Amino acid sequence: MGVFNVLLPMKKISTTALAYSIGALLLIGVGAWMVWGGGSDAPKVYSAGTLSAAETAFDLGTISMGNGTVAHQYTVTNDSKETVTIEKVYTSCMCTSASITVASGKSYGVFGMPGHEGSSRTSIPVGPGEAIRVEAVFDPAAHGPSGVGLAQRSVYLETNSSASPKMELSFQALVTR
């Protein structure tokens, strides 16, 4: 009887238990590898293209809470020779939502303020020469009776463009009861 058998009595481990233990350790290791960067998405592909809009700010004027939501549409164009991908769409406030309609008629969204309903992540390709429609919808009653006065809100588009990765489309309104 060896010294180790006296100090640490060894139980016989079945090969099945050993296989399960090794499998569990491998799963934990693979999961940790994926969480801490080993399994991250493919490298980001940047575009030299850019999106532009003739109108990036709009005044909705004076609007009443009692009349419901108000919408405005912006036209965003890819004037470059490369496709630009919109990767995130979000708004500056819960009272505002946005949706996007591409040239083919396909719609994306409704997008809102980060951390609230839905995801802001997307993958909307805008080909060279294509125009898309971004619709911003504002609910003047969202902040209740105290929400009167000047409201300034924005819709943000984050893209894979290396030249202009973020576009802001804004509006303002004077909210009355």
C-alpha cells in the first residue's frame, strides 16, 4: 500500500463518469471562449460609401397632444459607388419611433430608444444610387400633461461607412395641450 492510498483513499471512477466530466469541462471551456472573445462575430467590413440626406432636420410646428401621433419622412440616399449597410437604428426618446422602407418596398422596424422594446440592431443594405425612406413617428402625449413645450428628438442610423458611420435625423415640435 502506497503513501497516497493511506493519505487520500482513491475511489474507483467509472469510465462513463470520467467521460461526462471531461465533456462538461469542454462545454464550459467552449462557452467561456465564446463569451470572452474567441467566438465573436467576423471582423467588421467597412464601406467607403456614405449616406446623405437633403433634409436632416425638420420643424413639425405646433402640435396638440390630443391630436395623436405625428410622422415625418426623410429620404436618405447612397450617392457612392459602394453598398452601405445600416447596422443600428434608434431614437433619442421613448416618445419617438422609426421605421425604414428600402427601394424594393421592404420595411424594417419599428425601432425605438435603446433599452426599451425591441432591438436596434439590423442589417439593411443600401446599394449605390439607392434611396431609402426613414419615417420618424412622434407621440406628443407620451410624456403626459407635463410634456408641453419645445420637444427636440432624433433618429440615429449607424452604418459600416468608414467616412460617416453615424447619421442623425432630427425634428422639433412645440407641444400644446
